[in-house]
Amino acid sequence: MVDISVNSGVNFVINSKNHDITDTKRAWCTDMEYTIQSKEQLKELWTNIYNREGKPDWSHILPYYDDDIYFCDSVQKIHGIEEFKAMTERLIARSNGLKMDVKHTAQDANIIFLEWEMSLSFKKYPNSSIYGASRITLNDSGKIIEQRDYYDLWGDIFDNIPRFGKAYRKFMHKKFG
């Protein structure tokens, strides 16, 4: 056995026969690999969710989410990683031609904002774009503990449906604008 100290004061015990890190240290080491260090890193991870032949794939980013993730958007509120994973599976099952383009990012301490355009493909209608932003909160370990998505789901989709888009905008202007 070899004892290795790291600058942070953490000791690793490595078995010299198979060069394996002990289980407790492996869990710590694995968690350290899945931390968000910057807005650029998050942008890269985020962009890669949606650009795999039009089908979303969260497998590479899910380890960056805390087990106690709170997710909220215009449609739902979700607590916990299992509910979040189930939501991603539902989206994968019903998505056809989904792409994400992150336009801008900003970071203030543990809060990262992403401004994005999501393109959706529907069976009968032309592609639609939804414009939105996400506020990502990182916990002290660099994991995503909260994600709040902001977008106008109905307006952006309705804009691309013939005859319905103009009627929707006219209604919204009359009632709210």
C-alpha cells in the first residue's frame, strides 16, 4: 500500500497490486470529476445534450446534478434526481429533431445564466424555435442544485402554426398589451 497526500490534505491509499483506490476515496474522487468549474464548461455540456441526431441525451451531464436537484419551468416543478431523470426520459421519448443553441452565458459566483434558442421539429408543421434562459445554481461542491428555465412555450410554438400564430398574438396584445 502507498499513501499519497494531495495539497488539499486528502490522503489516498493505493493498493500496489492492482493500483485501485479504496472505495471511500474513489467515491470522493469521482464526485470531484463531475463539478462545474465555469460557465464555458456548462455551456459545452449543455450544448451537447441536444445535438445527437436531434435526440436529446443527458447521460454525460446527469452526474453534474446534485441528488437534491430542484427543477422548475413553465410546465413543471421537480424535486430530486430520480424525478429529474424521469423527466429527461419523457422528453427523449417524445422529441423529434430537437436542437439547442446557447447564445450567451453569464456567471456571478455560483449562479450561471444561459440564454438559448431551442429548435423543435413537429410532424405537420415547420420547425419552431423557443427562446429562453436558464438560471443554474451550483452548490458548494460545484454540482447543479437548482435549475430554473424561463421561456414562452405557447407563444413561440403558436407563432409557427399557420393562422393560429396571428390569432394568438392578437389575443395576447388585446388582453395584456
